[in-house]
Amino acid sequence: MYEPAARLFRPLFALFLAFLLLCPEAGAALKARNDAVKPEDLYNPRPDGNDIVLPMPCGAGMAFRAVGVQADGYLRDMQSLFGCDDCERNENDYYERRYRSALSAPFTAGDMPASIAGALPAAPSGEYFFYFIGKYEISRFQWDALMEGRCPSPSSPPTPEDALPKTDISWVDAVKFAAAYSAWLLRHAPESLPRFAGDAKNIGYLRLPTEVEWEYAARGGHAVPRSSMAETDFFPMEKAGTEQDYAVFRAEGGYAPEALQPIGSRLPNPLGIYDTAGNAAEMVADYFRFSLGGRLHGSAGGIVRKGGSFLSSAAEILPGRREEAALFIVEGENKTGDMGARLVLSGINTPAGRRQERLAEEWAALGEGGYTYPGQGADPMEALDKVIAEAVDPRDREGLARLRGILKDHNIALEEENAARAEELIRSALFMLETVRNYAVRHKSMLGLLEDSRKHYEAYVAAGKSAAVIEEVRKDAAAYETFSRELVTALDAALLFYRGRVEAALKFPEKMFAAKLKTVKTEFAGDDRLNVNMREEHALYSRHVEMLRLGRRAQMSREFLLKDILPANLQKGLTERNPAARNVPAGVS
């Protein structure tokens, strides 16, 4: 630790010890200060059945969590928005404006050893491609065990401080740590690493995560709907949770110690990983680039650090926040007391074995008219192939082959653009179905109020209540009648928009649209009410699209859709012609 960082940490470390004594719950991941500290408390204090724990020296280990990425093959990927639009940069928000990037991973379930296969999440449909991210930031104990060969002993037992994230390391140090750990595993526990089916040479290894790998996992990965990447700046939290339940940072208006805390001292994100927000900021593999116009700028600067630290504000711990840190400063390699790292377990994209055949098959299909558009007519690639085959001059064939390559690239880009449009169409249709149901629920509630007003009106008239009281009831009933009519109008508009979403599906190739239906379904795998509802909406939309494909357009009437979408208890007053007028209490209007 160089001297400026040492001066920073002396008071912070004293604060940390005082906080442990005053607030023992903050050190719940560890035993009490005077009790024995077990090694597992220092590398996996919150064990879970889905952890993947790789061995380390000194009886230590490193816990990882599987991250599943839904893609339609090795040569497809998951495109999404990264960064954030409101990280409180004010006039300097060119640091992290939302930008589009892509993510996939090299491993499939078939590449996994038995020790890992049991911890893999199952894709709701289709196939996941996997990488594995550290469940915690690298701890001091793990660093010392691997890099210093310093193991606990009866004369030197582990201490709570060994569970703090390892900081005061440079980006170069972190890269060396990943390399040293990979080499140690290859020597001592190669069976614990994933391999590739049919490839006796290549194997999984450790490295720093890319920025999009880190951010996707920090936002909840496959455990949250894909839409949350674009809709929220933080990951979804449990019910009444706040950022302070999940992150160590300088919370405004609340108590938060300005010191590092042990790994796993707060709640995990939906993926089951800890401290991606706050505690120690984390280095990633990428160099920093400005975010402008939906893409990353061309100038590669310093390294990217993510997640903020115990010294950060609430805005600075958001997963999309992007900070630049220098590789070197005037004192040498850049090291700070609030920056550490976590690792990713990954591998190469082009191993030997069956993978090579699959890559060749996928490449041959990409951009080759595999997704035939309705009314497209002849496939231009097939027509061009005939021209190439009939060309006599080798120079003509060579030029036409180059043209074919350009056309193939264009087709691939077009396929990806239309696939993204199809996904958005499906999502908008599902949320519109949810809107129709919500309007129907509100309409039912309004009918209940209208009926109550009718009863009150009749009872007050029979009881000889004053004209003023009766007039108030009449006004209430008239307002409920108006609201009821407005809700029916809004519901009809939503239903019309939804039907347009069904009809728009027929503009896409059937094969591609079916694949995108499966992809979107994977986003709603949770057990909460929203996910359950969205799976129901997905089944409805899929059925309605299929009806249109089979030519059953005449059946898609307003009455049919209402009865198919809504349960019977929500249909009252909606399926009749001029429904609102049939629900006005007699003598009230």
C-alpha cells in the first residue's frame, strides 16, 4: 500500500472497527470479534445451493454464479441497452449515456463438468449460453492465499479484516491475479473447470469481466426481465427494500459507515451476487470510452471502474454509471483504497470438436434467406448464386463473390434489426394485454360503485331524505357513470392497439417470429404476480397470432377478444353493444 492510500485507510480502518463494535449486525457474515473465524466466512459467507465454488490455496475457495444469456445460436447474441440516462452527471452525462451493445457467452450446459452442471439455471425455452461471475469481490484472504502463499495457522488465525475486499491493487495486479489463479487451478484442480465437448485442449479460465458482462450481471442477469435493463437504473429490489439494504455507500440522510465492509455484508441482487453496488468499486477488462449517440466513442482511455464504493453517492453506485480510472499516475500504477475487482470464469469462442461444425452450420444459414419474409418472392441470394455459377470469366466470379459477401453482411444486419423489432412488438403486445385487463378491473370496480349509488339513491328516496342529500348521491352516480364510459372507451382503444400488434406479427417471417416468442418468454420466469400474468399474456398473444396465420381473421372480433382475454367476472358490461348505457341505475341519470 503506497503512503497516500495508507493515510486514507488508517482512520477508515478505525471507523470500521468501531462500527463493528457498535453495530454487530453489519458484521453478520463473520463471527463475533473474539470468536474463531472460519476460512469459508472469508470467501463465501452466504453459501447457497446454486453456488459454484472453485478451490484455492490454503483450503480457500472462490464462489461463482452462473449467468445465462439467451441467444439463438453461437453467432447470434443478446442486444440490449447499457449505461444510464440519469446518473446525475448534469452537463457531463456523455460519460454514460445509454448505448447499445451485445452480449453472449462461450459455454453451453453440455460443456459443464458434473460439479457445475447441477447449479445451472434452465432456460424457460431455447438455450442459455453461460459465463460465470464472482459472487463477491476478491477478499484479502483470497488474495493473500494465492499471491502471498499466506495461509492461516494456529499461531496466525484468520481475522475479520481478512474478509474485507482487496483494494489498493492496480489493474495490472488484478490481471496477474486472474492469470495466477487460472494457472493454479490447471495444476491442482483442472477437473473443476468447464471444458468444451470434443475438445481435449481448451478449458475455462479466469479473467476480469467485460463492462457489459459486469453490468448485465449487476442488474440481475437472467433472473430479471430483459425489459428491466432499459426501464430501471438499479436492479429490482425485494418489496420494501432500499439501496441501503444492498449497498455500502454514503447514503444521504441515513447512516452509512465510510469504510469498507466485509464481503457479503448486504443483501444480494436477484442473481445472488453481492456488492456490485458500493463497498469497493470494481475494475473491468475494458478501456473507458465516452458514450455518444447510442454508441461508444472511438478513443480508448483509462480503465473502466463500475459500481461505486463506500465513498460514493447514491447516483454513483448505479450499475450503468461509468467511471474512468488511469492505468498509471505519476507515482506509478494507479491503486486506490476503494477499488478492487471480481473475476469471471469464461473461455474461447472457437474450441475444437462439435463446436466448429455448429459454427460452420450457423454461418452458412446467416443472411441466406432462412427467414423468408411474406411476399418477398425469390431469394436474392439464390439468384446471385445462379449468376456466379454461370459466370465464365474467373474475374467475374471473383467480383460476384465479393458482392455476395456484401449482400450477406447486409442480410445479417437486416435480420438482427428485424429480430429486435419483433421482440419489441411482442413485448408491447403483452403489456397492452395487461393494460386491457387493468382497465377491465377498474371498470368492474366502477360498476360496483355505480350499483352502490343506485341502492343508496333508492333507499334515500324511500326514507324521505332531504333533496340536498339525494342530489349528492345523484351527482356521485353520474360521475361513476361517466368514469365507467371513459374506461370502456380507453379499454376499446387498448384492445384495438393490441389487435394491431397481432396483425403486425404477420409481417415477420414465421420462423423468426416463433424464435422471438420463445426469447421473450424467458424474460418472465419469476414467480411473482407480474411474471405469472405476463406468461398468461404470452400464451394468449401466441394463440391469437397463430389464429391469424391460419386465416381465422373473422373470428378476431371485439367480443371474441374480450371473452378470450378476460375472466368471466370482468366481462360484465363490456361484451354487450353500448355497454355503459346498460349499467346506469334507473332514476339516477
